[in-house]
Amino acid sequence: MSFAQARSDKFGQSEGEGIVRCDACPVLCRIRPGRAGACSRYANDNGQLIRTDPAVILARAVEAGGPVVPFGTNAWDGALLDPSRAFVTGIGAGTTYPDYKPAPFIVSAEHAGVDTVTVVTEGIFSYCGVKVKIDTDRHLGPETAAVRANGEQVGHVTTAEYGSQMLSIGGVRHLTGGSKKEGNVTCDTLLRLCTGEAVELTIEGGHTVLAQAGQPPLVDGRPERRMRVGCGSATVGIFAKQWLGHVDEVIVVDDHITGVLTEHQAGKVLGMRPAGIRVRGRRSTPGRYFQVANPGLGWGGTDITDPLAIIEKVDRAAAWPGLRLLLTSTTGEDALWCVLDEALRPIPAEMPQPVRTVVDRIGENCEPSLCTVLFMAGAGGSLRAGVTENPVLLTRSVAAGETRVTLGGAPAYLWPGGGITVMADVTRMPRGSFGSVPTPALVAPMEFTLPRALYERLGGHMEDVVPVEEVVRSLGPALRVEGWRGDNPWPFPP
């Protein structure tokens, strides 16, 4: 039996009259000749069940820093592939459902004198989701608030990190624990985020975000440009010395920690005279104030559009006419220069160039706002049983660092603790890495790479090991070869 026929048999069985039953997922479609299944990922080609998308092999350049292998991104053209530079990914490989089947590809190759095996499959992930990092100083919504797509809850807001708001999208509760519509919308949202499409997410009690991996977020239709340089206190500390001699007081407005220069330790170390301008909010350590305003889309992630509104009082015993006051946000996008008049009222005035230079430098030190999408999933029974007859041995080997896990060739972060829970940046995975099935669940590639001797000790499916040369030769037109990304580590022995 040829490798191609053996692979087809792993996908399903003939039922007569040319009909093939696909058992690549629990839906178990009965597919007539010339037709595709419900997921459009498997089709009946003259009684043989085939994967409709090509399998993807990544080819590394001849040497580190060399040119990308010029194979392009179309079907394989028959050019000779050097096995030592080829990596078979799980993209287009097929699944191991039901769990007892060996993985579609168990590929052997020699790398740096070491006999290796790469076990390749497409996992059906009900236990999966994405973590979306939104670089913004704006308040998107309260923590734990529901995140909706097309009216259905698909996730929730998690903690705000330094200059970013984190969203958790997907998970088994939304995929399978709610209504059919909720599950389908969740699956569609995950698929679109993982494939780099723009997705509109509405946060309950907050705002609408257009999120797309590797692109700036849009908040209520407004593109975000800058990620904050730091909180208000950090901004004061970073630029205090540069303001010295040009200002008498600086207030950096921030939803979390507003900084006041002359009260701050940085101002005291520089010997700055107390200005006597007291801001609203709860005073923390010197020069640091919490809760100066409500969260919002205004200055520094607050609801403030007039920064003078956060001034609670001016101490007449400390302040003086002519006092030079700068108010700025943590990104430098908003800034106001004032001078106190005889009544100690702050009067807006034209900002001096030396002060403007420092405000511009705040913006210069802000990184561009981006959306980051991290796919997160747990490798369950299907994947592990497709690798070895005793799955716990694989789990232990992965945890010990003996077996390397990749997703479409991209590096995966392995969470400590039990199981094989991984996370990967979707922008580092090849195009076409993700799919879905109507259960609903997401489909994603996963590869396990380890020495051949270790694979045998783990109880691997040795009878299904096929040399990489045979995989390439047998797949023919059903193969797509792409260049290896230089920023992804090579999964084989050095």
C-alpha cells in the first residue's frame, strides 16, 4: 500500500456506491464522489478521501543568514528537496480522530547526525482560545466585562498590563457550553483572529475594538497610534532631568498612577521647589496619585478632556504668579502649557520649544500600538494517542524538554504544570494554518520533534514512521513548500 493510500485510509472508510465516511472529526460526514464534507477540508476524490488543502513543508535556507529558498507558495513543482532542510508541518496533514489512529505523518529524517522523528497532525481543539493584547492607553471596559461578537459573548476582559489591555476570547465554555449560535460565533471569531482578519469586538459597559493581529487597534473607530511610555509616575521619573530649568511643575495625567513632578522623589532629588498644586484622587507615595478621574478615552486613559479639572486646589502659601505648569498624557499626544496669573489661576499659553521637545520625546519613546493574538490550546487525547500508545510518556517528555513542540513550525510556549498546554503567536505561523469543524472547534497544526531512539522508548507508532523523502514524493501536487521564517528557531538538533 502506498503512503498516499495509507494516509487516505486514516481519514475514513468506503461505504459503497462511491460514498466515503469521513471520521476526521465527530461529525462523521458521508461524502459522495466529487463533494466535500461540512468543513470543506475533506473531499471524496473518486472514492478516496483527500485533504482539500495542500500539506505544508517548510524549507530552510542553505545556511543561516542565506537567501530564502525560492520555492514560492504554490503547489510543489517537483524540485528536489534537501531532507536536512525540510520540516513537515501539521498544516494540511489531517487529524487523528478517533483517538486510536496514529498521526497522519510520522516523519523520519537525519539532522546534524541525529536520527529524528517529527509526529505531525492537525488537532481538533475544543479546549482552545486566544489571548488578545491591545496596546492602548484608552480604557476599553471594566475587568471581567463580557466581550461580544455579533451580539454573542465570546470572551471577557482580563487584567490591564503595562500599556496594554488583555482580552480572553474563546474557551470551551463559549464553544460548547452555551447556545448553538454562541458556539458557532465563538468558533468563527477565533478562526478569523487566528487567520489575521480584522474582528469587531464590543465590550459590555465599554467600547468597540477592531482587532487584527499585527495591526493597530481601532477603538470606537479611532486608530490607536502609541503605546504609553510608562505610567504617570514613570514618565515623571524618565524625563524629570530634561524638564529641569524649563518648568516649575509637571502633572502627567494617567488613569492608574498620575505623577506630580515636584512632589515626586525625582523632583526632590533634583532640588525642585514645591509648587503647591494639589491634584484630585487618592495620594499614594509622594508624587503618585490614584483615581484622579474615571476611566475613559480621554487623557491618559481617563475620561478627562480638560486636564485642569484634575487640579483640586492651589496652595497660596507655596505657589506663585508666573509658575510654569505643564500637563501631559503618558503618550505625549495630549499636552497643555499654562502659566499662573496673579490670582494663581493656570492660564493656557504657547508652549516653549525646550518643553515641546521633551513632550515630543515622550511620543518618540512610545512604541507603536499593535494587536497581538496568541493562540492557546491544550493537547488532549487525540493528539497524544496519535503520537504514542502511552500518552503520559509524551507529556513527561515534553515537560522535560526532550520533545520539542511547534505549531506550524512556529515556537510554542509550554505552560508549566500538568498536560501539554501551549501558546503561540499566530503571526509567526504560515498562512492557512487554521481551520474549523462544525462541532464547533478550531483546527490547528501541531508537531512533536524528538530523537528516533527516544520516540521508540516512548512507545511510538514505529510501524507508521516514513522517511521525509517518501512523504515529499508521495504527496506531489498536494504539497506546498514555503521558506522557513528566519526568526523561528529550527526545531531539530543544532
